[in-house]
Amino acid sequence: MSASTLNRPTRSKTPSTFFPDEDRAEILKTYGPAITRIQAGKITGTSERTIGRLIDAGQLKLYKVGCARALRLKTTDVLDVLEQVA
């Protein structure tokens, strides 16, 4: 049986509703626009190491914040990556 004859669901280009708008707004209100790897792990239910792997793979991007050059992730980026996986 070829792959073209299988009835596979197609992925839409719009994000899924894993996080409804109300939940996204609540997460942004709670954590703010920039979060640490530990906070990203709490939001996604994964470990800090898994978040690091996503960064290394290029699925998440780190940003330097402030003069201390603290590295942070955008909260919206983390939610978007989680929706792609879900």
C-alpha cells in the first residue's frame, strides 16, 4: 500500500487550539513576555533539559535581556512550539 492511499489527517497551517486564547492570556499575565528555561519547562510540563534540546535544534530562540545579558525565551514562542507538537 503506498503512502498516497493512506488516509492521513492533514495538518493545517494555523495553530491548533491546544491553548485557547483565554489560557494564553493567563499564561502571559502570570509569567510575562520573557521567561527562563525553568519556567518554560513548567508551562510545557517538560524538563529544563528538554527545553535546551529544543533550543539546540533551533525550534526555540534565546534572547539577551538587559545589561546583565540574561538569556530568556519568548513566552509566545514556547506556546507556539508546544502547539506544533500537540
